[in-house]
Amino acid sequence: QQPVQSPQAVILREGEDAVINCSSSKALYSVHWYRQKHGEAPVFLMILLKGGEQKGHEKISASFNEKKQQSSLYLTASQLSYSGTYFCGTEGWGNEKLTFGTGTRLTIIP
Amino acid sequence: DAGVTQSPTHLIKTRGQQVTLRCSPKSGHDTVSWYQQALGQGPQFIFQYYEEEERQRGNFPDRFSGHQFPNYSSELNVNALLLGDSALYLCASSLEMSGRALHNEQFFGPGTRLTVL
């Protein structure tokens, strides 16, 4: 029941946009997004709690379609610092554990 | 304000041995979750502690056990180590609010890299 992320990896030039998708086979209560740089701990980006909710964090935003059990992370005008592996974490109804996705490796080149 | 701290940073053990990993949560946090992250994979939930009790558990055998102390710090114990237990062990803390601690930001520690030979 691990959520599936797509794409698995993407390479962008600085300033380009990216979309990372997260799909689950079970009903979702919340979706969390984290970024992990090589050799470091995951860093929280945002959490989405309600169906259709969209949040933004500077040039990083996300949407959550509760009915489709999907979430997407949008990175606008990517910066070199955006490089890393992005994980979505999903929480189902009635439990308190996060199940992390397969990860998307994002590489930003100058 | 200190974030989440973990010790030790690295650890090398042999098969069959036992290991204890430690975690101090971010100041003000009362909930601690433990994750195992194999190379190239996402973190896998082991268990979560709140009010000194295990509240949720992932699909890990009983060889994995834990404890939370009154000051909210936590330990992860793994007995009878196997080669497959080699991984980065992450501790994450959060604040319990309205019964759903996971609806708040989880702060991860730097992790303990365990190698089993």
C-alpha cells in the first residue's frame, strides 16, 4: 500500500517548472511532502488535510484530490537548492502512521 | 532551540547482537516516531510513542522495540540483528494536538546509520 510517485527521476535546468505526483490505492486523510538531500534528514515542506486543498510555500505548492487519492507537488522556477529526493507521505483514515512513497529524485542543473 | 538529536551517528554491529538507538525530540514536542530507511528507499514506519506508550506500529517484527521516557526522549532497541537491518534509522518528533499528531509537521533527526556485518 505504498503510494506510487511519478516520475522516478527528473532533470531540469534552473528556472524550469516541475510536477511530482503521488498516487495511493487507499482512501487518504492527509498527504505530507518532504525533501531529502543526500546524506541528510527529510525536511518537511507541507501537509494537506482536506480534499481539494492546495497550499503554497513560496514557489512550491501542492494540491490534494481526496476523491482521486492523488496529490501533486508543483515547483515553479526551480532553483539549484531544490535538488534532492522528494517523498510524499500518506495517512489513511483511522490510523496514525505515515506511509512514504517511492521517492522522486530531482536534479537541477545551471 | 535544539532540533531533534539522535545518537550515535554511526554504529557497526555483527549479526545476532543487540543495539539501542537514542532520540531527543525537538523542544516542546511530545510524540516520537521511528523510521527505517534503506538505501534508495523512502522511510518505513516502525512505531510511534506518545505518553510513554506505543500508539501505532508498522510491519516490523517484535525484535524491534522501543521506549519513551517522561522527558519525551525515546529509545529504539533491535535484538538479534540481521544483515537486513542495516539502514538509516530516523527519529521524528511532532506535537500531539486534537488526537492526531501527524497533522502537524514532523521534524526529523539526522539519523543513525546502522551497519550489520
